[in-house]
Amino acid sequence: MGARRYVVRKALHAVATLFFVLTFNFFLFRVMPGDPIALLARSERLSPDDIARQQAEFGLDRPLLDQYIFSVRQTLTGSLGLSLTTAKPVTQTIASRLWPTVLLVGVGTVLSVVVGVFVGTKGGWRRGSAFDTSTLYGSLVLYSMPEGWLGMLLLIVFAGTLGWFPAGGFESGGLVGFDRAIDIANHLVLPCLTLALGYVGSYSIVMRSSLLEVMNEDFVQTARAKGVPDRLVLRRHAGPNAFLPTFTLIFLSFGFVLGGAIIVETVFSYPGIGLLTYEAINSRDYPVIQGVFLVSSAAVIVFNLFADLAYGYLDPRVRDA
Amino acid sequence: MREAQVTGAAALTPRRIAWTRRRRALATHWATYRRNRQGMVGLVVLALFLLIAVLGPVVVPASALDPSAAEGVPLSAPSVGYPLGTDNFGRSVLALLVSGARISLLVGFAATIGAMLIGATVGVASGYFGGTRIDTVLNALTNWFLVVPWLVLAIALATILGASLLNVIVVIAVTSWASTARLVRAQALTVRERTYVERARALGAGHAHVIVTHVLPNVFPVLFANTVLTVALSILSETTLSILGLGDTTAVSWGRIIEQAFSAGALTAGYWWWLIPPGLAIVAVTLSFTMCGYALDEVLNPKLRER
């Protein structure tokens, strides 16, 4: 009944959030030490023509409100200004670095969700078992580790001492077809493992605690009472219901995984958005940092919207709330 | 129940009674906490690190941290004179580690205090005025900070503010208050509906009185456990920012030691003694804070035991 209203409300909320990001981004850019024009002039890579173009693009000679409207319009049409170090459009720079990050974050998320859900389910179902206690402590330790440092340890051991995997980069280059795919996968192993280890703990803890909660519900008791085998109680009755909170967490933690990708890419020199961010920090390339902030926030907001809609579809109760 | 015994004595004012009750509650809570083994292990480890942080300047003279005054052979592996080896300036890594405790814990605590002040203020205001326009605005703000990817926001803020210890603290506080605000808001919303708050209001109590005497004491247990958990996250955040080169370059925190080792090529050259100890220290401290936080949560919020 309320399905359409639910979708509309959530979508409007996402648009409002995105708009706030745009506004925040605009003002962040204005409070920067030194005005934008002086900053552009400092950059050696930009020719006077570039600077004039950039000024026109941001409407820097007009009143603040005009500038704001202008900047929002520019952003919405996909223009994020020029990089101060390469003089190339920021949009293009980010686009060229997108795929490695999508690959890393995608595979890392899938890996940590699969392992986390498995570990959490197994632990929660046999609460207090040796498996449960050891994985619970393991999750806590992983959660307490700085991700970058974990990556460095893996790099020293598996790339340095053992030499099983390459120490960094996206691919070796010069390969084609199947060999290239294998090479890319080989480069992906360590960064992906670091990212997955960082998040597997939170998935397993949430899955475990929601399973513990579900196990006390009436429908699980009923299933047991009517003689459903233990294995099927878990698979048909308790498991799917316990998975719901974990499912939302996957989308909600997307922002954190993205943050993790920045540090992991830095450690492994993996040429994605994260390494781009690190390079931009070191060269104080503000337009690129602003662009990354905008693009990643937009991605997270879209994922959140998706989580809300999927949750509303899976659990009709929240639609009416 | 316990108040009944106390009110027997005639000279007791309501305030006295309240304090007696609080002292007793504290004693019971401590007794419960002591039975929690994880919580006690965490507490002991933390006490140890706090001691190191406090005594740091006594044990390690400032000259031991001065790159130009370093006496050791640069990048030498652990030996009797230098139990954890030396860095690229020839400074003792052990000395760096000891003085790093001070900076890392300082950032962790200071950022947490900042985050708690913002989170509690926003949460209490939002919850207490639940349903009004104030709540709508504050809640939207909270949700926005929850949604936006924290590290990217932190990077944007840190590059603009510049690298100093205070700025690192500000950046971490500004990016990590939102979950606290949400927690506090939920608690404040339930407190607001309780009968005694209604009674106080009927007797003419103003907003300030109700917030100070009724809402805050009820929010405090939730806030306290959350505070301890936030210190752990703040220390991790400081490490992340330092590794990305956004930390204070003059303050040697544990994160900064890792960053310096990383930049000096410790990964390829295998200077493990320089890279591993600061990381282990961070793990020990954050793990202890997390264990203490969970234990406190169980003691103070038995009904909220979700995790």
C-alpha cells in the first residue's frame, strides 16, 4: 500500500542529502586558506589560459550566491574543475581511476560478507563453542588493527619474505587475454585480503548477534516443536531472518570500505581512487580532493538509497513505519 | 527500594539521598565489572599504557627524539643497547614508542571528548525536543554525518585546516560524533516519555531543569560506554590520517612512526623492528579500550545488550 510513498520519500531524502553534500563542498572550497584564484595561480602546471577558463567555469568574479548556483549547475553537468597538478579535468581523472577501485571494493566486500556471514552463523548457532569463542576474539583483534598497518604486514610476509604475490600495482603490463586476467587477479589478492580482513569482523559480529536474537523468536520454537531438523531450522527459518540486518550493514558500511580502500591502495600502490586521493593530498591538489569527496559521497548515498529500498522490499514492516 | 532505608535519617536532604544512592550504584557496578574478565584485562593493559604515557618524558629525554642529536647507527636491527633497533636518523625505536604513547593517547582522549560534547549536545537537544523543528534539523545533520564517508570527509577537512595536532583532534571529533548523537537521541526520546518527567513538567519545571536533572543522568550510562569505545576508534583514525601524511609532522605518534617507516621504504628493505612495534601498541590499546567498552556496556546497559 504505502510502497510508492516509501520509495518517493526515500528518494527525496537521498536527493536532499546529495544537495547538502554539494553545498558543503562549495563552502569547504571557499574557506580554504587563500582564495581559489590565488591557489590556481600558484599551480605551475596551469597556463594563464587554463586559469582564465577555470575562473569562468566557477564564476569566481561574481557574487557568492551566483557562484554557488553556478557551481551546483557545473557539478550537476559533470564538470569538477581542473586538477592543479596535471591540468586535466577532474572528472576525467577520477573516471580513469574508477575501475581498479570498483574491482577492489567489490571483490573485497563479497569476500568479507561471505566469510563473515558463514563465521557469524556458525558461531551464533553453537554459542559458546570453541569455534564461537575463538572467532569472536579474532573478530575483535581484526577490528582493532589499523588497516594500513595490516596491509604492510601482509606485504612484508607474502610479497617480501615469501614472494608469493607482487608487492603492488594493478598489473605487470605487456600481457593480453587470459594471462592478463590472471596477472590482474594476482595483484588483487593482497590488497583485497587486507580490505576483507578489516571488515569481516563487523559482519560476523552482527550476523552472530542477530542470529542469537532470532533464535528466541516464536517461529523458530514452532519449527523446532513440529520436528524440523536442526539444519533446516537454521537454513529455512532462522538464517534468512537473521541475515536482514547484515544485508543492510553491507550497504551502510560501503562508506567505510571506501575509506579502507584509500589506505589499502596507498600501501599497495594500487592505482585507484584511493591512491589518487593520496597523491592529491601530497600535492595539495584541492580540486581532485573535492571531486573525490563529491563522487564518493554520491556513491555512498546511492548505496544507502538502494539499501533502504531493498530492505523495504524484503521486510514489508518497515514500509509502514 | 534502597532509598527507603536511607530516608530513615531525618537530616538527609534529597540531594544527599541522591548522592548516597549514586555511590551505592557505583559500588554495585564496580563489583559487576570486576567479574568481567575481558573488562579487567583491558583495564590493566590500559593502566599500563597510561603509566607509560605519563612517565614518558621522565624515562625518555627530549634529546632522544631529536633527529640531529641521535647517537645510534641509523637503521640498525635490535641489539642490547637498542632493544627495538633504530630508525633512519639513528633514534631508538623504543624511545619513539614510549613517547608516542603520550601523543596517541592524547589525540584519542581529546578527540573523544570533542566528539562526545558535540554528540551529547546534539543528541540530547534532538531527543528532548523530539518531533519539533529543532529535532528535524539536528537529526538531518546527524544522518548526514553518518552517511558521508568519514575518511574522505576527514581528508577534505584536514587538507584545508593544515597538519597540526589540534587540527587532527578537531577533524576526528567532527567526523565521529554522529553515532553518539543517534544513540543519545534514542535514549533521550524514551526518557522524555517517562512519568516522572511529565510530573516534573506539570510542577512547572523548565527545559533546563528537566534536561539537567532527568535527561542527562539517564543518558550518561549510554554515553559512558560509548565514550570508551570512541577512544579506540579515535586512535585508529589518528593512525589512518598519519599514514596518509595528514598528521602533525612534529609530534611522534604511533601512527607517525608507522608512516615514517613506510615512507623510508621499511616494507621493501625489511625494517620490521621499526614498523611492527607501533602497530602492536595500537592494537593492544584499541583492543583494551574496546574490551573495556563492551564490559561497561554490559554493566551499565544490561537491557541494551545487543552486540
